[in-house]
Amino acid sequence: MHNNPTAAVLLIGNEILSGRTQDLNLRYIASKLSSIGVRLCECRVISDNRNAIIDALNTLRKSHTYVFTTGGIGPTHDDITAQCVADAFDVPLCQHPEAVRLLSDYFSRRNVEANEARMRMANVPDGGVLIDNPVSVAPGFRIDNVFVMAGVPKIMQSMFENILPALERGAALLSVSVVCNLPEGDLSAPLADLQEKYLSVDLGSYPGKHQTDIPQVALVGRGSDHQKLREVTVALRALVADLGGEVIEVTDV
């Protein structure tokens, strides 16, 4: 699993950090990446701040196979992502001819003025390749291993569907789970021992809903090796039984 391509997500926008807007993009991206075997290792949420965006981009793009950004590519004054990406790569920000054509046609058909603010959405770092936007036309773009997309979930999803075919694939990441009625404190040590035995599987424990005073914990294993995951499922069930607990639910591959 750990040889799979890796990715980081950069969620950009003051509105997310203020709580005004609830992010819906991370879950979607993570699910899509898992399905093609790209391991999402990191997510950062940052403000519309030039230095913060540039620093995060330069760190993440050197550490991961791919970086996906959402937000900050609209027509308003605080939409600074495109310029920040250009600065991070030390290239000029230019009006992309195809983006200009797409936006001009779009606004013309709707009798909307293609003013300076709206045409800012045609700005792309030199060398960038457009990401198609079938929802509202204004494109995203890719430069090297960085994919820059809109923050609006419907638009971001349409862009992401268009870049999926270009991504390097690894073995699909699958998960198994055993839900039990034991407290996490009792599970910690034996789960750590089990992790040492199955290094190719990521193991974790996640408390769920409680019924009266009875704890409920999901023991989850994630990996790409079907056989190892099956073995982990058996081992997790045995672990719960050895501790005198009850298995409530099992999800296997």
C-alpha cells in the first residue's frame, strides 16, 4: 500500500475557517482517490493569504505525487490562488487563450459583460494546462503535479471527474471493520501488537455511538492486499473475543 501514489489536499478560503462554509470537498476527493489507489496522506485548510498558500504549495508538492487545491479561483478580489500558484512555481500569470475564448463565448451567450473581474478567471500560470469545467465553464488548471480547482462542490466534482483519467493508479485501497462493545483503553495495546504483525495494513480504532453506558468502537483496517485484510478481520474478531467483548458488526472484503 505504501508504494501507491500519494496526495495532499489544500482547502483554501477564509469562509471555511470562519465556519461560514462547511467543506464538502475533502470527503469526495478522498473517496475518489482511494478507489484508484492514490493514498491521501495530508489535508490543510488555510486562509486566503499569499504567503500561507505559497508556503503550503511548495511544501506539499515536493512531498507528494499530487496536490489538489480547492477554492480561490473566482472573479473577486480575494480569489488569489492562481497568482499564488504562479508565484510558487516562479512563473508569470497569463491569460490563457483557450480560457479567454471559453469565458467570452459563455458571457456573450448570456448577454453578460465580460468585464475585467470576470476575465480574471482566464488567468493561468505560464505552462498550466486547463481543467475542463462543464458546470460553469471557468476552468481550473494543472501545473506539474498541482491541480487547482474551484471550491464550489458541484463544480469541483465535475473538474475532478475530468482529471481522474490522467492520474497514476495504484492498487485500490479497501477497508475492513469489526465493531465491538469494548472501551478503547482495553483495545489499545493488543491493537498496537496487531499493527506490528500487519505492517501493510493501516489499523485504527474509532469510537461510535454509545447506548446507555456501553461503549462502541469500530476497529478498522485499510490496505490493498485482500488476503492480509481477510487475515486482519479474523485477527480483530479473535482480539475482541480474547478480551471478553462482543462483536456487533463485521465488514469484510
